[in-house]
Amino acid sequence: MAVSSLLGVGRTGLVTHTLGSGMASHGASNVATPGFSRRALELAGIAPPPRHGGGVQALGIRRVIDPFVERRLLGARADAGFATRRAMALGTLDRVLSDDAGLGAALDAFETAVADLAAYPGDRAARTQMLARAEGLATAFRSAATEIRLGVEEADQRIEMEVREVSGALEEIARLGEEIAKSEVRGEEASDLRDHRDELVRQVADRVPVTVVTHPDGRMSLLLKGGLPLVSPDGASPLQTVRDPVTGRVRIERVTAGAAQDVTNSVTSGSIGGLLAARDGALADARADLDQLAFDVASAYNAVHAAGFGLDGVAGRDLFAPPAAAAGAAEAMAVSAAVAGNPDAIGASLDPLALPGDNRNALALAALADAPIAGGATRTVQGALADLLAEAGSAIRAATEGAGRADAVLAQTQALRDSVSGVSLDEQMLDLMQYQRAYQASLRVIEVADQMLEDLLALKR
Amino acid sequence: MADAHDEVIQELSGLLERERAAAVAADVATLESLVEPKRRLVCALVDGGAAGSAVDDLVRQSRANLELMRNLVGCLRSLARPVEGEPTYGRRGHLADVPAAQTLARI
Amino acid sequence: MRVTDAALFDRSQRGLSLVRSSYMAAQQRAMTGKRVNAPSDDPLAASLSRRVQARLARFEAHGRAIDAGDRRLQATDAALSQVGAVMDRIRQIAIQFANDTYGADERAMAAAEVVELKAALVSLGNTEVGGQHLFAGYRDAAAPFDAAGAYSGDGAEPELDVAPGLRVKVGVSGAQAFGVGAGVNLFATFDVLSAALFANDGASVRATIDSIATGVEQVADVRGTAGVRMQALAAARSAVERLSEQSRATQASLVEIDAVEAFSDLARAEHALTAAVQVASMLPPPGLAGGSTR
């Protein structure tokens, strides 16, 4: 029915009934869409302009969300992302350091082989065994250090991947902001766009710590912790990764107006923050401790071994390849070229004239097992290894427990958000039924009203 | 006779005003509750054979109300229609065909 | 609080994953028989366990050193016992043939026996076990005595670590036992005796008796020392065995778990997992029940 200007209801806000599919069924379709907020029908009466007697009616659609809860949820997601990813990255360390796997057993085997050599210093088999066990120890150091290094590199690769994901989301968030602003200026309602944008913001928050600033025009700014904008009304400032030229480790930069700015230290939460914390925390510590231990072992055993004469009457040999420095010593650990494959070269004797039964240097080498040669000359090698296990184990355990806690907080906050904004099929069904009933009822009302109008018109004739 | 008619006309006018407010507020319950009183009053008018400009006013009000109620019914019809729809966004981003994009059109 | 379908499903999934990971942990514990598989399971236990494990390995090495020392000292004792028997025979001969009632022929026959006994002594001096010559000191690859009794060993008494903080000698000085360098040189004494007997020189024969007596004591002393060292080894062995037992018990309490306990843990966790899966399977993922397409 065409709007009659005589009735004067044409000019002011009337909602057309070209509202696509029903709001309730829209909700039902989206019950599984992450971050979809249920909608409520908003009825606002707008005062009629003085000249016209007709009423106007504006039907509004609004999202049911609680900004406070949404803010809490962002924080909870960042915390959970951080804790979970950090715990996962430290899983490598746990596996590497499980005692049965490697370093402990290799050290036991080496130390006992050195002690056994003292009993049979002239025996080929005992010497070969000691060489083999020294090789085994070096291998165990190398493989533990390599696995930790691979864990560090894996963390770096994951950081690169997640930074790309974040940047993609930032661009999309900026674009949605534009669309929302345009839509709402046109008087169109943009709840779905807003929901989508909010979900993208949450996905960003999973990875880096951000806060949200909403603008009246519908655009949104997303600020990295510390205040640097990743999205502003002007657009997105994407993130990129670069490799530190000295350490080779990944650093994160924010790109704006063609210039790059290092923001690595601002990423203290989110999954990327968790990766950084693991990489530069427990993983780096374990690697450093392992390197120091390898350095201490090689240096101390070499010093004593050099005093010893091999069966060929030659002294001054290294047992292990001498490490240049503590850094990298574990991955470079190896039996020295002078003794490798040459059991006779092991310096068990103190006197070249007292061969082959002089075991005094072998005894001195064996005594190193009880000597404080590690940890800055404060602990035995086994003690230092035990301490390393305890420290790493504690860090990993704390990370795992932290992840559990953060996950529980997230679940709780998510449940809160769901209870406010989530779609319940039951509720949607109830709404649907309610509208249907109202629809049927108003049809009947109109039928009667029509009839009444006819009756009144008949009066005029 | 004219006085009795006047009263009925006054009452009916008031009722139509309440009907208008209920339609604006989408208050279907009130609309329903007004059906019987309205029927009685109109019948009374018809029986009394009223005429004149007062009736013109009533006709005008009625028509305006009907316009509002038809609009309300249209909205309710859309809201109450169960339609199978796709979720509006997913991993691949915002879905192009958004059947649920709702519009507020100002005329 | 409103309960939405997504929240219900999410909660059941979260619960399911928690139960699943504790099931896997119980399974691993049952399989390896150990409670501490990784340092994060129990960092303190992992650290203590490493220390205990290191000590256990050390005690095993001590045990092997004790075995090596024992073997050596037993063989030394046996050899010295035979040396003692030789010395006794020599003393008999010296005393007997000091008597001038014996003539040159008889004395010559006695001299021949002394020569044989000297060869036996040399042979005993060159006793070797497992490639090590017991009386050569450090230079144990080669026989220390030549036929004449000249000594090319170094008289050292090798040591071994047989218990924590305990380093003991596991050999005796061949030089001391056979009197090369200091004490009575047994070979020289034998030479003197056989020469005197061949020369039918009763006085010279008599003159060897004191040396021989001293020699006998010399050998007995060294044998005694060997005996004392064997006792030290025996004491070390029982100490090390006690320490090992203690350490193994500590290790067990730190790391290993009762197999029965492990398997009953596993059965419990399995039960919980089955139950959780059943609950979760009754709750469909949101959206499917409503019939809307995804």
C-alpha cells in the first residue's frame, strides 16, 4: 500500500519491511559463528514533527554486548595466548632434559669409564671404552644443544608466521572500520560488520597485547601495549619481522609511513609474547648453562689430561677439542683429534718410564668427577647438571601451571561474554514464537480495524 | 441524541488515539485489548446514525492507524519468518552474500 | 547466567581435553614405571635423582675397582705364599748343609737344587695376571726379573679408588718383597748359597742363614701387607654395597613408582576418559541441532 501523504506519515522514519530474513533466524544461523552477538529489537519513539499528526516509529537493531566484559576478554585472551604458547615452546626443553634420554646417562658412563681406566691403564679395551664414552658424552652435549637450538629456531619461525597473521587481521580491521563508518553514515546498520571486526580484534589479542579505542564515526583504533597504534582511523600500521644481524633472532617491527620501528619489547603478552618469553627465557638459560657446562668439562679434563703420557710416551694432548669460548661450546663438543681413534694416546700415566701400569693421571682424571669444576668452580659436573634440570624443570612447570590458570580465567571470561552476548537457540526459538504470535494477533487487529473503517465510511454516505 | 453521539465520538476518538500510541510502540497486546471496545463504540455510532465532520476526523484517525498497523505487521512478518541462512562471517572473512544485512531506511 | 549452546559445547570440550591429557600422563607412568619422566614432573626429584644416579654409577665403578684390586692381591698373596715355601726350603738347605758332615758331592747336589729354586723364584717374581706382572710396579707389561734376578720394574704400588674418599694400594712392591735395592736381595742370597755349596764352603753356607731368615721375614711382611690390603678392600666392598643399597632405595622413592599403583591409576584415568567422552558425545556442536547449515 502506498504511503499516503494525506496521512502525513510519509516523511519521517518508517522502517520498511525489507528487512531480509528474520532477526531470530539470523541469530540461529550464527549460533556457531565465533564472536557473533545476539541482537535485540530496539523500539524508539521519535517525536512527530508538529505539522503532522502521524506517529513515527524507528526500529533499531542493536548488538547485545557489554564493553567492560569485552575489554576483560581481550586481556584474558592475551594472557592465555601468552601462557599457552610459552608452555608449548618450553615442551622441547622438557623432552631434551628427560634423564633417560641423554646427558645424565652419558656423563655417568664417561665418568665410570675414566675410573675403570685407572684399574687397567694398559688395557686396550679399557682405553677404547673410555674413548667411546668420551665420544658419547660429546654427542650427548651436541644433541641436547642442537635440540634446544632447533626449539629456539622453531619459536622464531612461529613468531614470523603469527606476525603475518596479525598484520593480515590489522588490514582487515581497518577495512571493516571504513565500511562500518560508511554504512552508518548512510543510516545502515552494521552489527555484523562490528561483530566480525571484534572477532578479528580478539584474534589479534590472542597474539599481541592490545587495547581498543572506539571512535564516534564507527572506526576503531587498536593500540599495542605502550600506546603505539596498530590500527588508527587512517589505516593499519602492519607488523613485520626482521632478524637481528648479530644473534640471528627474530625481532618485531611496526611499519608506519614507510619507516620501521622495533617494538619487540612491547610484546609482553599474547602468543607472540609467550614465544619471545620462552625463547629469551628458559630456552636461552638452558642453552647458556649447557654451553658453560660443556666448556667447564672440556677445559678441566683437558688440563689434567695434558699432564698425562700416552702409551707412546707423549704428553700434552687434549682429551676434548678445546672450546674457543663458553658460547656454543656444547654444540661444538667433540673428542680431540689427537686422541680420536687412538686409544694409546690417552694420557693415563704421569711418568713416561712407568708405562703401561702407571695409572696416576687416570686417577687424577677420575677425581674430576668429585671436584668443583663447574658453575664458576662451585659445583661438580653432576651437581651442575642436576641444578640445570631443577631450574629448567621449575620454569617449565611454572609455565604449564600458568597456562592452566590463564586458560581457566579465559574460560570463565568467555562464559561471561557468552552469557551476555551469546546466542541461545532456545531463546531464539522463543523470540521467533513471540514474533509469530504478535504477527498473527496484529493481522486480526487489522482485519477488525479495516471492517470498522468500512463501517465509518458507510456512515458518511 | 447529538450529546450521546458526541460522547461516543469522544470515546472513540480517545480509543483511536490509544490505538495509535500502541501501534507506534508495537504494543500488540494493547492493540488486541482495544478490539472489543472499538467494535462496541463503532456499532453504537452506526446504530445512532451519526454523521458530519466529527466522523471525518474518526475516519482520518482510523486510516492513519491502519497504515501504522500494516507497517507493524510487515515488520513482524519479517522477524517471524524462519529462514535458513549462512553465518555471516567465518575464517575466510566477511561473506559477500549477507542475507541478514538489515537496513534502517529513512524515507 | 544465560547458558548458550556455544558455551556448553566449549565447556564439555575443555573438560574432555583435560581428562584426556591426564589419561595420557597416567599411561606413560604405567609404561615406564617412573613418576618423574621429565624434569617438569617434579623438578626437585629430577635433580636429586640425577645426583643419586651419578653416585650409583660411581659405586659400581668402585665395585669394579675392588674386584680388580682383589684379583691382584689374591694372586699376589698366592705368589708370595709360594715364595715363602721356597724360602722355607732354602732355609732348610742352608741349615742342613751348613753342617760339615756333608761332603762336596752332597753339597753340589744341594747347590743344584738351590739353582732350580732360584729359577722358580724368578718365575714367581714374574707372576702375571690378566697381562699385569704383579711385582713389576707400574712397568707391568714386561717380566720384571731376568734369569739372573736383575730387576727392571719400578717397585711401585699402584692405587685405586675403592670407596668414596678411599684410595688404597692394590699391589705390593716387588722390589721390597724380593729385596732389590733395599733389604735382602733374595736372588743374590740364593747365588751366594749355591756358590758356597758348590765350593763346599761350610762357613760361607752358614753365613747365609741369617740373610735367609731376614729374607723369609721380608717376604712374610710383604705378604702381611697384601693381606691387610685385602681386608681393606673387603671393608670397602661392604661399605660400597651398603651405600648402593641406600641409594637405590632413595632412587626408587624419588622416581620409580609402585607398578600396582601405576596400573590402578591408569585404570582410573581410563574410566574417567570413557565417561567424559560419553558426556561430550551427547552434546552436539552448536548449530547442528538447529538444522541451520554452516
